[in-house]
Amino acid sequence: MNARQLRELGLPDSLIPLATSTVRDVIASGAKRGREVKELLRQIVAQPASYVDDAHFGSLAKELTDPKTAPARKPISYQTWGSQIDREAHGQMRNACAVPSAVAGALMPDAHVGYGLPIGGVLATEGTVIPYAVGVDIACRMKLSVLDLPVSHFVDKREPLTRAIERGTRFGIGSAFERKQMHAVMDQDWTITRITRENKDKAWKQLGSSGSGNHFVEFGLLTLPTRDESLGLDAGEYVALLSHSGSRGTGASVCSTYSAIAQRQLPTALKDFGQLAWLSLDSTEGQEYWQAMNLMGDYAAANHEVIHRNVAKESGARIMAGVENHHNFAWKEVHHGRELVVHRKGATPAAAGVMGIIPGSMGSPAFVVRGKGNPASLESASHGAGRCMSRTQAKNQFRFSAIRQDLAARGIDVISAGSDEVPGVYKKIEEVMAEQTELVETVARFDPKIVKMCGDDSRAED
């Protein structure tokens, strides 16, 4: 490799001689081939602290962790959809785009401030994963089931539908079922990391529960304007069940544990990245997090499956069709001709033809969508309407009892919720959808009729 190629990998001029001699010795010894060396150097520049003990490149990696010789790097650019995004969210996105392994980024129209990466942020990195770019509630997701109940139930069977939600799930911090719910996910290997092993019993108790914050379970009217082959449904109106929740307390433990490890491993020169700290996928810790994250994805999907199974049974319904998707996760995908780790924190996967759900609020519609595969957004879309005020502001400004009466007058019964989740704390979902027509097309509309959320004011990041 020549000096120009080494500079393109991000090595500063001061380390070119050391890198050149090291590469020459490694290739001459037959330990690695040229292509392997190039890929390894790319990873070393992105995560030098993980390679300080490498038999061949340890000296170079140590130099790269030294503030005096660490390479300066211009942040990558990112594209934005949406006109109602606050300055702080843009600031968080710019910080994320300065992560050494960052390759591409995008900001969705529902974006607002989160921890590390803003909610509504999409970030692609190479060879690394960032726990807080996935989020605290790993695999927080949406699930919609179309039921074989008559639409007339919203007029003459509202009480049985309300009881079905009350009996079918649990809400609140630490909420759990008296008897463990059954699902094959609990037969998977929970010993892959210490955190998953120690939290298995808690996860089992919380299986089928919905937690707090902006999580919900609701019945609503699904309107499908034309037949859709993906759903297998003709045009018409249907009773549907919609839920929003994730991996509960175990997912939060996985995030906090591995983000703390990542932050401890940051070189001194990079400590300011804080909650944007990353783990190399070549490291033991990175592989542990990746396996735990994927287990949490399976667990969150099972969580929704149990909720829908329970509520459908309680309401005497059969599930005819459905759509579901994660929106707090990281995927290995090919973009720009390279395999990247795409973090979607509060963003819906929107590859061409991929179905998803984008909710509004307890008083506004959700939309079933089909992705258009826009490469500039890393094939992503918003995950909802997005907050426009903090929970503290909401509690000071709104009285839930008054909002509840207004919604009831509009035909929306709210079983329970908090003033920090009323419609006024969210951007208008119709405006958010209008700002992402390049990203998704609308397939169907879901209007909430019976809604249940946690009645406390606990903080939750989706």
C-alpha cells in the first residue's frame, strides 16, 4: 500500500512511515494478504483502542489513541427530511456524524432530542455498533393485527373490547403477569451474555407487558382504500389492534451495560463522544452486544405476539393479517457497495416494498406504509409523529381529564394515559407524512377508537 492509500484510510501523515513499514512486514511474512490488511487498517483507524495488543499493528494502534497523533476527521454530512426539527436534535446528529466509523447518516421528519443519537436519527457505521444509537428500549417496535370482528363492535361492543385490552396486557414500570406467559423465545439461548442470563427470569415475567412512556395498545378502524396483496385484504374497513412496546427492562440493561463498556474503552482524545461510544464488532464485547441485541429483537417481537394473542382471544377474534417492524435496532446492510451497520433509532425500515407502521398519537391516525427504498435516507422513514415538547412542559400545560373528555366526544375512549402523552405533545402526523413522500407510500389508515397507555408520568425513550 502506498502513502495515498493510507491517507485515504484516515491515517495522518506523521504515522505513514510506521504504517508503511508495518504493512510491508506483515505482507512479507505471509500473515495477511493486501486486501485483508487494508480492511484491518480501516477498522484500526475507526477503533484503535481495540487493537493496541495486536501482534502486528499494536504500535500503530497505540499511536492512534494518543491525542497528539490521533487523526483529525471531518464529520460526514447527512440529509434531513422535515422542517420541524429542533436545533438540539441537529446538534446531536452532527456529533454522531463525527464518530470515526460513521459512513452515512440521515434525519427523519419526526426527529427530536434523545440520548447520544437523536430519536429519528439514522447512522451507518463500518465495523462498529453504538449501543445508544440503537436506544435504551432495544427493538422497540410496532405491530398491527387485522381482526375478523365486525366494525359495528365500535358501537355496540366497546366494553368487551376495553376488557380485552385490560386483561390481555399489563402497563407500568416493572409491570408483569402473575403467571408467566408462554412463548418459544424463552427456549432460546439466554446464556449468550451475563446480562441476558441474569435477566431471563425478569424478562419472562414481563413477557406480554407494555411498560410505560409512549407505549400503547389500542383498537382502531383500519381503512384500506384499495386491495393490497401484501396484506391479502380487499378494500374496506376493518377492526384492527395496534401495539407499541419493546424489550422492557432487559433491553434497557443490555444498553446501559454495553454503552458503559464502550465509554470506558474510548481513547482519551475521543472521550467527548460519551453516549455515542462504540464497540468494534471484532471485539468480544461488540459480539456480545450484537448477540444480546438480536435476542432482544426476538424477545420484543414475542412480546407483541403474546399481547396480540391474548387480546384477540379475550375479544373472541381471529387474526386475519398483520404488519410489524422494529424502529430501535441495528442491521447489517449493504449501502454504497459496502456492508455497514445501520442504526435506526426511532426510524422505520423502508427498503423498497417493505411494509411498516407509522403511528401518530392517541388522538390522531397511524399509517400502514410501504417503503420506496430511498438510498439517501438509508432506506428509512420516521417512526411516528415525533414529540414537539418535553414531558415536563406537557404536564405543566395539559390536564389529562380535559383532554380525555375532548377525545371521548370524538369517539376515542382512553382507558388510561398521562398528560405527557396527549395529542398536543406531538407534531401533526399528517404534516410529518407529507414531508416523507420520497421515503414511503401510504397503504392504509388506522384511526384509534379504544386506547390504553400507562397512567404514570415515567420517562421513556422510544
